[in-house]
Amino acid sequence: MKRIYAKEEYCLGCKLCEVYCVTSHSASKDIIKAHKLESITPRLIIESSDNLSFALQCRHCDEADCTRACITGAMQKDEETGVVNYDEERCVGCWTCIMACSFGVIRREQAGKKVIAKCDLCIEEEAPACVTNCPNDALVLAERAEEEGVQ
Amino acid sequence: MSLNYRCPEFLVERVESNCIECQACERQCANEVHFYDQDFEKMRAKDENCVNCHRCVVICPTNAIGIRKHPSEYKENHNWTAGMINNIQKQAESGGVLLSGMGNPTKKKIYWDHLLLNASQVTNPSIDPLREPMELKTFLGRKPSKLEFDEEEQIKDLPPQLELSAPIMFGAMSFGSISINACKSLARAASEVGIIYNTGEGGLHEDLRQYGENTMVQVASGRFGVNQDYLEAGAGIEIKIGQGAKPGIGGHLPGEKVGPEVSKTRMIPEGTDALSPAPHHDIYSIEDLRQLIYALKEATDYQKPVSVKISAVHNSAAIASGIATAGADIITIDGYRGGTGAAPTMIRDNVGIPIELALAAVDDRLREEGLRNQVSLVVSGSVRNSADVVKAIALGADAVYIASAALISLGCHMCQSCYTGKCNWGIATQEPELVKRLNPEVGFERAKNLIEGWAHEIKEMLGGMGINALESLRGNRLMLRGIDLTDRELEILGVKLAGE
Amino acid sequence: MSYLIIGNSAAGIGAVEGIREVDTEGEITLISDEPYHSYSRPLISYYLAGKVEEEGMKYRPDDFYEQHQVKTKLGKKVVSVNEAEQQVTLESGEQLEYQQLLLATGGTPFIPPIKEADKKNIYTFIKLDEAKEIASKVEELQLERAVILGAGLIGLKAAEALRQLGVEVTVIELANQVLSAILDEEAAALVQQHLEEQGIEFIFEDTIEEFLGIAEVEGVKLKSGKELRSQLAIIAVGVRPNVELATGTEIEIEQGIVVNQKQQTNIEGIYAAGDVCQGPNPLQNENTVVPIWPNAYNQGLIAGKNMAGESAEYQQNFPRNSIGFFGLSMITAGLIKPEDDSYELLISKCEESKCYQKIVLKDNQIVGFIRLNDVDRAGILTGLLKEGADISKVKSELLSDSFGYISFDEEWRQAKISE
Ligand SMILES: Cc1cc2nc3c(=O)[nH]c(=O)nc-3n(C[C@H](O)[C@H](O)[C@H](O)COP(=O)(O)OP(=O)(O)OC[C@H]3O[C@@H](n4cnc5c(N)ncnc54)[C@H](O)[C@@H]3O)c2cc1C
Ligand code: SF4
Ligand code: SF4
Ligand code: SF4
């Protein structure tokens, strides 16, 4: 399946991926309202140090530790799309998936319900918002990393 | 001196209702203009640091930022302009030479804008380039006086030629003055569209060797990175005598920019200033130049055309004639608006002559002396669009070099701060965290698009003139008319006034 | 192939999914004495506190059994296994044959000897039915005071739920700290403080000797002699593998049913998974019972695959828990109280914010960690622990806020991400 890969040598650390991720997961889908009126946790993690940065999203693992650990069954891998996603209604915020995910890409929703927030590959959009909006093409959606020339 | 007497040049305006405090602007401005104020819970700006490079403007996801000329104005004075006053304040502070980046921005006549192209009406039909073949292919190099063919119907003894799919090349910009990612973008674009890029005087980085067939390697007064291997790596060799932005003076790449890669490529110790002397210390006459030309030809087995690049100065025509007789295959003339990574402001703005006039004069002189076929003529120094290219060809050029336009395609917003080394677009910088802002995948695509776009436009203009091969336009000044020009200017340019 | 699964919880469901990944045809029968659609056992405390409804506890969608072609016998208890004949007998007398059998019977609460324990309103707390009964008792009695025996995970979860219902709760614990299985003393002190701030009382190094009252509990008498008033008691001193069905058969039992990495017992065609089994623990080089939900599901999944003919091994039979009380979250894994000084400890602590981090290293490998009130990205540590990765290069960063994939070299990082 297609996953998001970061070309870290071209990541600017501008965090626009985060901005667009938030917008894409907002109710309004409006960048300004999403940030000023709503409180949305980005679905990705940006790691950065002085001159290295990259965005890290859920790998949508084939053998996903989170789905297997989830105590409620809220976290599931969709057999057709391969997307690992969670049912917000069933998630109780026990953070067992956070314990299980060795990529550390599952976050706690910062406001409102005690649930997690994680990348869903913007499954309802045409392409992931972070990939579409990265100003330096440092994020790609690809079958395998090598195909896109990510070292 | 605690007080800075200069007024800020720019004012950073932020539409607060749009600002979402994402701080992208802060992270993207190497001049440390934007910052988040915890107490006000707002973004603020240190206007005085802004160089108006537009990086923040473009990156801001909500279009919240506008950079304006600072509203404080000096009392109106056409003689003592704000620029003049600011320059004096700067020097009063520093005691140093004023430095600038990119080309001469002063308000002097741009001859391209006073030349108009012709088009066919009724008597000679125009050609639709979408329906009919249109040839832009250009060969640079010495052309034989007469053609002889061998048994296989190949031209006998044809001197080496550079083949271009369009009459445009990326001008000399060294690795050092621009980033490796900028070099990669241009080199790959050149190779994909079938043109040439020029290494500049900084040697050839390993990663660029793969583009050898599309490379002009330069030999300048500093001789950086020059060895047998280097000479053989490219398709042609260019001896750099002068540069339009700074005729008569050498170059200086400060030690801070000489990191490990630049050091390796230039073959000089890390951290040392890379100094290109004003003259080549082995060239004091046309005869000396001839020696170097032939030394380079000898070294490459007469397989590579050799170009000589000079800046456009008062006696360019005579010098060009000398260069042609000295055995060069290509002459490159760089006009006084040509770009630079860093040049003393006074020199950039006051030395040299416009390329349009130099080109006309050189072409005329070479024709008069029967030398024109012995050399190709390449011009540069602010070719800004495809119409400038067509006008240059009609004036007599074989091809043009573009450098500023190429960098603009990569993101340059002409803030002219290249010399600071803090180019926010990752172009004129060696700082790794800035260099990576230019993804060569993106850069190459943009540079390639530019050439392709111009090539289309050139075809359209040719078609309009009823011409189906660029060759038929070369030196065809009848396709040009002047406007707002004096008789003397028209005479030098060799064109008639519009209406004639 | 015909498969019989006893137990309809994490391990049982894992097995169904494991089997169906390999074999879409074979006949699966699943039996449980609980009469419910598979539900999430850990949610019973959420249910008690009124945070989830019964409907919301379902571990899988309503049509799960249908989708996976599973014949269910819910509310039916298996009373014996005849491994020689390959059949089991239900309480009703009905006999079922199998070719592959999975014992996923979970655990049973351990009940220490306490005098007068036959009174009403004394509960254990591992089943939905118990949670339901306690919930209705809370209302019926207008419950004011309860005691809980055991300050382990289940006891404290029950305490939290009751407290959230407004009940005064006292927790009695034999050890000198809360959560002694998953926290060291320092972390435990912070958790205890937090629980006390929420109004839960603790009595340590003591236990219930006798229940007081006539027919219904009215109080408890402790070993120390102290007496406490209480209308309800929950006993939560531990869960033992529910090995009942294996007892008296040829199936090897130690503390739990002994299995290998394929979840096979010593008897061909019989597998065990979840809280009932005792499998190879990669951290300890011995077989241990690791009664946690993720383990149960994974072991079930592995068992299922093996039962259906694919070869799969489980490498993660080590303790790891993510749990929280009144908003204070913690994730712990592996060995957290090393027994000798061949281990290296990395510790950071911030008492005001109740944050505590501890990483236990042996030969530059992570063998255990505690992350208290700072659980974000803890899974990276779990991953390193699981892999036995050499962390010498990133040791100095392990405790830092910015610890992450960026702390590693690019090669390692890219290899992981591209996996
Ligand atoms: C209150 C509570 C909170 C918990 N919280 C957590 C937590 O946050 N995180 C975590 O990782 N773990 C937690 N656990 C532990 C977790 O629930 C267990 O590890 C998990 O349920 C084990 O699953 P299992 O499939 O092995 O067995 P069980 O869930 O115990 O299921 C076994 C099933 O088999 C049935 N059965 C047994 N014998 C027979 C028989 N003879 N015939 C028919 N059916 C039979 C039982 O009735 C039961 O339905 C918690 C447990 C409890 C009680
Ligand atoms: S936090 Fe939500 S998704 Fe994660 S394991 Fe718990 S219930 Fe499942
Ligand atoms: S980039 Fe734009 S929105 Fe973000 S902080 Fe700067 S001005 Fe505000
Ligand atoms: S220097 Fe460039 S990035 Fe910085 S504020 Fe000015 S225009 Fe924006």
C-alpha cells in the first residue's frame, strides 16, 4: 500500500504539514477557522533538531502492533485500503496503542474527548494533506520508499 | 556606535485576523525577522532585519504577510536619493566597500525594451508552430568556411560543436556562489532539455559529473578545480576573462563559504578565501590568450570547443576580434546588467556597457573582418524573457546565457542579498539548513519548465515572422525596429526606427 | 479442519482472526460460559463508572462471528477435555469433537483465606456480570463506603470507578506500595499521592482477616486489628491462570498451561493462549504468565495461525501496561525493579508534575521502563526493548523530551521507516 515517506534532506522544518493536517481534520476545513476556532491535534509528529527535521506519520503497518494491542477494538486495519484507523466513539483513551506503537506516532487528542489522534492518510481526501502541501516536496506518498528515491 | 542611522528599508505587515501563529515565517526567515511574543501571544517582526526576500510571504499558509517599502521617506531629492543616503550611512558605519548581489538595478536605459519585433501579414504568411516543424537547434563552435563531405556524406574536418535544443544556456554560476542543490537543479534541467549549463569558476562537484555532456567547464583566473579530468568532463571549455557585473576586478569567495564540499571541488583548503585575481597572471596580450586557448585544446585533443568570456566594455568589438583570431570557438560577452553573487556596488552600477550595444558592435566588427563564421557569439547580462532572446538572436547572437532568470525560476525573489550567504531560498548559500530548502527535484522541474516555456514562445515569435528555423533569424536585424532611440543609438544597433 | 476455541475474549478472538487469515473454510466453534458477544474486559471498570454502556464494550462488530463463519456457543461451560478422544464435554452433557483445540480460558481471581467470606456484597472484579452487579448494588445500597483488597491494577481500577461514583474507598494492600507489579517505589508513591488527592485511602502492609456483618458485609477486620466500616468489598489480589480444564489431563501445567513460542502445549493439536498460558519470556529466559490484553490477543492470533497450518512464533511475551487513574497515565514495560547491580538505571523525575521516567538497561539494551505522566511516544521504548536493540549511541538522549527517531542515525531510521 502507499505510505508517506519523508525525504529528510529536503525537509524545511516549516511545519506546514502540521498546519494542513490540522485543517484537513477540522470540521470547518478552513485553515483559519481550524486554527482559531477549533482545537485539533495534528495527526503527525515533526521531529527536529538544529539542522535536521522530518515529519513522521503512522506507517499503517501490515502487522500493526497497535491494532493488536487495542483493548477496545477501536483501532483497526481496514482490509481493503490497508489504512490503520480508529473509531473515535469506541476509543477510551487508555493509551495502550501508544505503548505498542514503536514509531511513536499515535498522539493523545489535546482537547475535548480522551481519545487518540493519528494519521488516517486523509482517506476521505484525494491525497494526504501533508503530502499535497509540503512546500518542498519533502513528503511523498509511495508504494515503497525506494521508488520515490528516498534514501 | 550604538545608534543605527539608517531607516529600515522594509515594513513587515501582518494581517492579524489571518495569522494563525504557526510560526512558519519565523522558522523560514534566516534574517530572524519574525518571532513569537509569548506575552502578547502574537507574532511580531524586527523590520530592520528584513531584506524583502519574500520567503515568509510565500510560505505563510494564510497569506497573512505583506512586505512593504518602509513608509518613512527622505525629503524628496532626485540627486540625493534614499539609496545614496543609505549607502553613505552604511559606509560611515563600516568603513568598508559597499557590496551588492545580483545585477545592476539602477535606472538606466534597457535597450531590449526599445526594440520591437516584426510579424508577417498577408504577403509572407506566418507559420503556426503547432502545425509545422520549427527548428531551434543551435550549434556553437567554429564553422568551416566551406563544406567538404567524405564518402559517408559527413562533413569533413568539422570543428567540435556544442549542440543546443534551444539557443539558451544557463550562465556561469560556481558551486560556492550558489548551493549544490541549485547546481544540481540547473545541471539536470540542462541535460533534460538538451542545453548547456556552465560550472562557473568553482570546479565540478562529483555529483554533477553525470551531466558532463551538458556542461561547460570554466577556467578562470583562480584556476579552481582545474585539472585534466575537469577539462575532459565537460562538453566545452570556457576561459573567463571578465564578468559583466564587475569588469576589471577579480572574485572573492569568503572562507566561511568554503566548506568541505566547496573545498574539495575547488581544490583549495577548507575555510580559506577563494581569491580570483583580476587578470589571469599568464595573460597580458591576445598572444598569451591564444596560448591558453591552444593549451586547453591540446589538453583535450581538439575535441572541445573553447569559449572566451569577457565583460562588455568600451572596446569589446576590438577585443572580440582579437579573441576570434586567437583561436576561440565561441565568444561570450557579458553585459553590465549581468548578475553576480557579490560585487562592489560602485563597480556593478558604473562599469561596463549594455549588452545590446556591445553585441551589435561585436557582430558588426566580426562580419566586417570576415571572422564571424570562425566564432559563435553568446551574450548574457540580463536576458529576462524569450523576447529578449529573440532580439539578441536578431541582433547577431548565436545563443544567450541566462543566470538571473534561471535563479528566479528556482525561487530567487531578487532581494539582492546573495553576498550575505543567508539566501532564504537555498540558492546563494552554503548553510546546510538553507541549502536543503531547494529540493533539486523541484528546482530542476522549474528550470526545465522555464526553458520549455521560452522555447515555445520563441517558436511562436519566429512563426509570426514567417520564419521556421532560428538560423534564418541570426543577425537578421531587419526583423527589429527601434523605438524611442536616437539616430546614433539606431546606428550602433544597426536597426531602423519603427515606421521606417 | 475443525477448530474448537474455549474462551471468547482477547485470545479467543485473536485465534479466530489468526485462523481465518490462513484458512477461510475450516469449521470454527467458539464456546464461552459468559453469555455475551465478545467484550473488552478492561472496560468493566469504565462500565462501572458509567463511562461506557454495555453496547460500547463490544470488542468486535455485531456481525463478527458471521463474517468469520464462527459457530458460537455462548453461555455454555466446558467441563472437561478428553485429549485422547479429541473431544470436550459441556456442562449440559453435550460433547463436541475437534481437530485443533485452543484453551483461551483466561484467569480466575485468587481468593485468599478470609474468615466469614460467605457474606453478601463481597465481589471479585473480572467479569462484566460482576461489574453489573456491583453497579446495581451501588445504587441499591446508596453505597457510601467500600473496601478493596489489593492495590494492583484491577483493585485500583475498581477503586477509581467507585470513587468516581462518589463512594468512599479504602484500599488495603499487603505490600508497602501500590501497583507493585508494574511500578517501582518512587513511581508508586506519586501514583498513591495522586489517588489520595482524589479521596482514596490506603492501608499498607495489612490485609483483611475477617468480614464483619450478619448476612451482608458491614465492615472488615484487618490483620492489624483495625476495623473498618464498609457495605461492599472487592477482592482483587491477583488472577491465576484458569487451568481447570487441563487439570487431570496430560496437558503440562506449571503456574499456567505451558506453551512454546507457537502457543502449542505438549499435546499435539492443543494450544493455549492468553492469561491461561505460561509461555517463553524473552526477557527472563523462562516461561512466565503475562496476563495482559495485548499479549492475549497476540498469542491467540499466533495460536490461530499455527492451528491452521501456518508457522508463526510469538516473541513478545513480556509485561507491558498502559493504565491511568484520574487522568494520571503511565506506561511501563519489562523489568522495572532489577534485582542486582548488573543493570544500569536512567531516571528523571519531576515531583510537582508527577512525572517520572525510568529506563532499565542491561548490556546497553533496554529491558524495562516506566513512564509516568509522560506517556507520549513511549512505544519507541517498547520497540527497542522488544528488539533488544543496542542503545549505546542514544543512551544520553533516552530521557530527553526530544528523544525520538531523530536521535538515531539516518540509516537506522530509514530502515525502520521503510520496513
Ligand atoms: C478490570 C480489569 C482491567 C484490566 N485492564 C487491563 C488493561 O488496561 N490492560 C491490559 O493489558 N490488560 C488488562 N486486563 C487484563 C486483561 O483483561 C486480560 O489479560 C485479558 O482479558 C486476557 O484475555 P484472555 O482471552 O486470555 O482471557 P479472559 O479475558 O479471561 O477470557 C477468558 C474467557 O474464557 C471463559 N471461560 C473460562 N473457562 C471456561 C470454560 N470452562 N468454559 C467456557 N468458557 C470458559 C471465561 O468466562 C472468559 O470469558 C484487565 C483485566 C481486568 C479484569
Ligand atoms: S487509546 Fe483508544 S485506540 Fe488506543 S488502545 Fe486505547 S482504546 Fe484503543
Ligand atoms: S506564517 Fe503566517 S500564519 Fe504562520 S505565524 Fe507567520 S504570519 Fe502567522
Ligand atoms: S528577510 Fe525575507 S523571510 Fe525575512 S522577513 Fe524579510 S521577506 Fe520575510
